[in-house]
Amino acid sequence: MTSAVSFQKVSRHFGSVRAVDAVDLDITPREFFAMLGPSGSGKTTCLRLIAGFEQPTSGSISIFGERAEGVPPYRRNVNTVFQDYALFPHLNVLDNVAYGLMVKGVGKAERHKAAEEALSLVRLPGYGARRPGQLSGGQRQRVALARALVNQPKVLLLDEPLGALDLKLRENMQEELKSLQKALGITFVFVTHDQGEALSMADRVAVFNDGKIMQIGTPEDIYQRPKTRFVADFVGSSNVLPPDFVQRYSGQHRWASLRPESIRVGRAASGEGVAARLVSTNYLGATTKLALDADGLKLHAIVPAGTALPVEGEAVVLTFNREHLHLMDEPA
Amino acid sequence: MRSDRGQSAPLGLKIAAGCGLLFLHLPILLIFVYAFTTEEKSFVWPPPGLTTQWFAVTWNRPDVWQALSLSVRVAAISTAIALILGTLCSAAVSRTKFFGRETISLLVILPIALPGIITGIALRSAFALADIPFSFWTIVLGHATFCVVVVYNNAVARFRRTSGSMIEASMDLGADGFQTFRHVVLPNIATALLAGGMLAFALSFDEVIVTTFTAGQQQTLPIWMLEELIRPRQRPVTNVVAMVVMLVTLLPILFAYYLTRDGDQIAGSGK
């Protein structure tokens, strides 16, 4: 099967800055693919390489089997939802959505009909006559989505599309995007720095750091079985345990990760385990996050709300199941 | 400091503002009055009598028409050159980063800061050095130097306020460079270009100093007026020309004012 998007040893260097460095990537058709990473990690540059706004310094990119190097953005069957939406302020909503069809020479009646349908798809029917300036942030984002989808792209690129929305709206849009993607069967490539967003929406996630992909896998893979310290720390703030510590519990001298929810916190007198001191508690609603200090090693534990908690500064004992200790590939 | 909107300004301030406006505009009215005077050798106040004969006299003077036509042609072509070069230059400076960008920006703006007399002398000696005879085109060239600045400044300001990803969005949706320019860039900078173009036209139309150095025997309208004031015959003709020119230029300036005002609202509302 041909990949929707395929990167072979793709690099994009800006002078001495290696924004994207020898990246290999295969995105399956109809997949919801997330590129996750901190800012400056190269994820947006990767997206721009797919869109055609950047050309690779070396390596090759193909989109549904066709070589993409040198092909300008307007000749790629790929559309983008921009971070700032980039709606055209001088056109009304309907003409914004119909823009892609207009430049392709589709007649007025036909393109307005298609634009109207696209607007219903994003649940904004009848908003065609308004100006982008008269819409709320969430509505603008839907218009940007409709404007991209009306061209029936093979791949839809989304550059942090939910970044500017408030929490409630963001959660709604996450669900909507996901169901839209399933219904349309289009490959979605989604850039985000929000690990929760990536894990909840994507079929597969690529974690970027310093222009390289640290790990590609399903959300569960990434979350439960991080390969490197960076992934463990960035995706869900796992506890990263040093080799010396790990050796005492698993017998192997390797880095390991331990999810904060796998740590049980007991009173100091209650027997065996890692001796630690409770530094602070952080109430999060459904759970409480505890910051702990185990002889200089800083750990986090998450316990369900309502658990009887030790007071701050008290000595505690930490226990966990050996199987929750995830050994990482990274050399010690 | 903030003042209440509903509160009226103190009387003293109102009078001062009124006096300021009168001081600015009363002399212009004086020009209008002298266009109707019966005294043709000097401007006497009050006018000894009123007549409309100078309108007919002006109409029948071929030198007026020649000067007017030259001025309009020079201004139109200088503005056209300025629109093209100014837009291209502002697009380059605001859209891309390259070595010497700030320098170019400064060099483009410099002609408007330089006294006209220096620009004039510089151009004259350059033309002489290069053996270029004075002609219609040397006037146009001289005017274009400062017309470009006006268009450039207007366009750069507008480019700065338009989102760069809009151009990418247009390309992404399938529009090539030309289509993007026509459907996205131009509509967004059109009002800025119109305002810049009008200002450039007006600057060129009443330019005296640079023109005196770059024109040969030809007379643009302002130069013709200067010459007329020295000559002791049919003086009110100058006033008639001044009055008509003012009334005719007022209309497009008002038009441009309303157009750009609306345009700013549209451009601002998108962000």
C-alpha cells in the first residue's frame, strides 16, 4: 500500500539550524496522525514540507506515491488549516470557502453550492454572508476547516488549529475533528504541542525533538512504553528513573520510566519501599498530584481525590508494581 | 488625560480652534475673491468691482492649457511609475528578509526627507553629466523620486498589517502567484495604493523646486503660475486657474478619504 505521506531521510536546514534532520516517516492513508513536540522541535517545518511552503535540503518526500520536491503548494492535493486561520478579510465567509474552487475556474453557482455544503459540514450553515471579522474564534476555525475541505484534499494538514480556542471549545472541536475525519476518510496530519490533544485524537503520534522523531507509535505505545527519557518526560510527565535506582528494583542498569499514577504513597511506618518526603500537594480536581523527594530524586505521584494524604514535609514510603517500571532503550 | 465625550470644550478653546482654522483657510478664500476682481494689474483690497470675464479669458489662453496638460501628464506617469515600483519595493521589504533590507528601506524614504532643492541640483548635474537633454521625461524622473516614497510608505504600512499566512493560504488553496496577487494581495492593499497614488499625484502636480531644475523650456502648471505672478497683465487669470484646480482636486481627495476609511475598517476587522 502506498503511504499517504512518506519522508525518506528528509532534512531541512536553515543555515546552521537543523530544523528537520534526517526524518523518516510514513503516514498511512485515512490515518489521524499527530506530530507532537515542544516549540522549535521541527514539527511545524515538517507540516510545511508536506504543504510545499518549504523544500527539503535533502531527502525525498512523496504524497500518495508522487514525488513532491519542487512541486509548488498550489499543485499539491493537500490543504492546510492555519494556526491563525488566515481567512481573507475582504471576502465574505461563502467566498472564503469557495476560494479554492474559484481559482480552479469552477462556476459561481456550483462553487457556492459546494461552499454551502462545506459550511453545513462544519455546522455553520447560513453564515455565508458574514465577514470573517464578524465571527468568533471558534467559528473562524470552522470556516478555515470548511475552506480546506471543500477542495476534497487527499491530506488535510492542521497547524495547531485548536491553540487559540478556550478549553471547553477545544474539547468540543477535538471530538468534532475526530468524527469528521472518520466520516470523510481523509488523512489528517495534526501538529500540536499539547500531549493530551495528541493522545486523545490521533491514531498514531510522532514525538519530535530537536528536528528528529524520537518515537512513532499509537498513543498507548507512546504513553505506556516511551523509548527515551525525552518522550517519557514530555508525554504525560512520567517519572524518569536513573539507572542506579532502576538496578535496585529490576536488576538491570538502564533508564526507566514510571507513571505517576503507578506510585502508591504510604505512611513511613508501613514497611518496605522507597523512603521519600512529601514536598507539596497539588489539588487537580479528580486527582491530587504529589511532589516527592526520594533522597534527592524528584518524583511525582498522582492519587485519586479523597485519598487520605500525609501532610507536607512528612516522611512517606513509596511502593509500585515491578511491571509498571518501564525500561527504556536509551543507553544508560 | 481623558475628557468626557458628552462634555463640551471650554469657550476659549473653541475660539482658539476657530481662529486657527480661519488663519489656515481665509487666505484661500481671498484667492477666490481676486478671481472676480476687475483690477488686472495688482491685487487691491477691496476689489474695485466684480466680473466673471476672467473665466472666458482663461479658457481662451493656450498657455494655460499647455501647462495644465503637461502637469496632468507628468503627474499621471510619475504616479504610475511610483505605484509599480513602490508596491514591488514594499512587498520585497515587508515579505522577505535579505541582506541590506534596512538600507534599501532607508534609501527609498530618503528623497522625501531631502530638501527639494538638493534633489533638484543633484538630478540636474546628473542629467548634465550623462548628457541627457531636458524633456518631459526628465521632469517625470524627478517627480518619481518622491512619488515612490509616498506609495511605498502607504503600501509598507498595509503589508505590515496583513497576515503573511494569507498569501500562503491562497497558494495552499490552489492559486498560483498571479491569482494570489489578483485575488488576495491587491484587494488587501488596493485602498492603501489608492491613497498613496492620490498623494503622489497631488505632490507631483504642485511641485515647483525639483521641476525648475529638471524641466527645460516646458512649464508645468505651478511654474506657469509663478511666471504669471511676475507679469503685470491679466493677473486674475492665475486666480481663476488656482480656483478651478482646487475645486477639481478636492473631489477625488474626498473620495479617497472615504474609500480608505472604509477599507481600514475591513482590513482591521479580519484580525
